[in-house]
Amino acid sequence: MWIAWLVAAVALGVAEFFTLTLALGLLAAAAVVAAVVAGLGGMWLLQVLAFAAAAAAGLLIIRPIARRHMSQPPLVRDGSDALVGKKAVVIKEVTASHGLIKLSGEEWSARTLDDDHVIPAGSLVDVMEIEGATAIVYPRELLP
């Protein structure tokens, strides 16, 4: 009987691979538990109870914890990713092709997010993204 449980575990594992729901993988683990019980000579009812207990523990305890951890963003952004969303001051006029800003105490080359914007020196901008060593910026007064 333990072979049937292992076949079920493999089938559930393959299905988890294609669906990525985490539920089928936990059911596959529960089938492995039932296979162990069957391998130790447990009765059919004991095998089913072991499968049900392991499945319930996995689906009711482990899955919510795993989903919560998978949905959380990284706690700390570092490097240039940490600069996205920051406020900067334009030092030299920023256009779609060139410009200079002061960002976090450093001078950065910059260009505008929209090709038709020209941002004069002294204006405040928001850093929308970083491409290499260039900050892509948007004027603060135009933000909604």
C-alpha cells in the first residue's frame, strides 16, 4: 500500500510544480507521511488518519505562514534601488537627454521621465527610477 501513497505523492508534487499553489505540495508531503505509516505496517484507517492530520497541519498552519512570507516585500532596499522615490534638487537644467541633480548629498546625471519636459535649475524633482548612473526624474509640481 505504501507504493500507492508514493505514487500519489509524486502525482501531487508534479501538479504542484505546474500550478505553484503550495497546497498540492503540502498534500504531497502528507501522502509521504501516509506512505511511511503504511511502510511501518499501519492499518488503512491509520494511514488515512495520518494523511488527514498531515494535510490539515500543512494547509491550516504551514500554508498561511508561507503565503504571508512570500507576499512581503524586501525589508530593506539597498544600492540604487534605495534612491527611487527620493526627492532631489536640479543643479543643471534637466531634459530628456541630459541634466544634473543633487540626490542624497551627491551629484547625479539625470534625464526627464517624459521627453517633452524641461526642468529648470533649482526645481524639486522625484526620482522615478535609476538607469545605470543616471536618475530618471519627474518634476514635483506636476505630481498628482
